[in-house]
Amino acid sequence: MTKKGFIFDLDGVIVDTAKYHFLAWKNLANSIGVDFSEEQNEHLKGVSRKRSLEKILDWGNKTLSEEEFNRLMGLKNEDYLSHINQMDASEILPDIEKTLDFLIDKEQGLALGSASKNAKPILKKVALLHKFDAIVDGNDVSKAKPDPEVFLNAAKLLGVAPKDCIVFEDSVAGIQAANTAHMLSIGIGQKSVLHEADYIFNDFTEISESFLLDIISNRVHKK
Ligand code: BG6
Ligand code: MG
């Protein structure tokens, strides 16, 4: 069996934290008089904290001093962490552990490829950190998704060529990053949002072991 590199996004793929990012950004946006919808939130998924606030300010036609900008990023993160602190393993999304264990059993490379600077503490909190061979998070990259840097770094750490990597993502920016890196892109979420992905599933309960084996045996290709 060949060794592939399976790269997982964190928020909205491994754990159900996308909803906490949404709540914290909505609070923050509303506090400065900017409306914030679920549809706008789709454009923030996978996007770094800094870039997210820049987009919110653009939508609201606001400019801020650097000091105020940094203060608001801090407030958003405090709000977000207040939710994260309550979190436990029950917020691991369905069949994630089963999938990770199956791939480990098949001796595949497993990496995290996340924009979040909170990735390691979250993985520790839900007791999944030890399952990954490599972690690339928001502290390690200079260019945010849709730039492929995060996934290319993960491939390098796994020692697997990008064309032999598979990315699981719930964000449009992440799917674009995977496609630019010439990796197999698997969207987790709605078809209407993630249509640029090679394959799309609602969640991991729909991803069978035989599909994973087909990927490992080169029977699944980019579209
Ligand atoms: C991504 C999320 O995983 O991480 C984004 O999809 C978030 O919503 C980004 O803004 C950065 O996360 P953090 O934890 O560093 O603020
Ligand atoms: Mg995500």
C-alpha cells in the first residue's frame, strides 16, 4: 500500500468550533455597528484572524488605528476562547476518530493544516493531538488560505508529494488552497458552497472505508 498524506482542517472538520468563530465574529462586528450574516461568515471560514477582521471592516466601511485593530482581534479571541474553554471530546465531529484510527492502522501520513493559532490547545483539549504526525497551524504560516502554503508545509513535514495528499476542508478558501497545491480536495459541508471540491460529503459518516482504501490505492482522482 502506498503512503498518502491525509491533511485535515480543524475548525468545522475535526471539531464543531466553526459555530464559535461565527458567534464571536458576530458579537464583535455588531459591537462596532457592522451587520454580520451567516452568508458573510462563509467568506471568513478558513481565513486568518487578521484577514477576517479586515474583511468585516471592509463590509462596514470602517477604518481603525492599528492599536484599535489589535484590541478588537484580542477581544474576538477572548470571546472565542470562552467557548473553547467549555469544550470537551463530545465536540469531535461524527466519525472523525474512526477515520483517523482507520488511516493510522493503514500506516498513512496524518497532518493538521489549519489557519488557527489555537489549533494545538484545541486538539489537546479533545485528546486528538497525539494522532497526528505533523501539525501546521496559524503560527507556522505567513500566507493564509486560499494560499496553499499551509498544505504544502504539511506535505513536506509528512514527506509525501503534494499530488499524493488529500485535504479535508469545510471552507471555500481551503478547497481553493488544496486545488492550487494539486491535492485531492474533499469538501465537508454543503455542495452549493463547496462546489470547487473534487468530492463533497456532508460529514465523515458518509465517507466509507472502501472510499479511503480507493484513495490509498490510487483509484480516486482529481476531477
Ligand atoms: C480557521 C477558521 O480555521 O481559523 C477561521 O475557519 C478562523 O474562522 C481562523 O478565523 C483563525 O483562527 P484563530 O483561532 O487563530 O483565531
Ligand atoms: Mg474550517
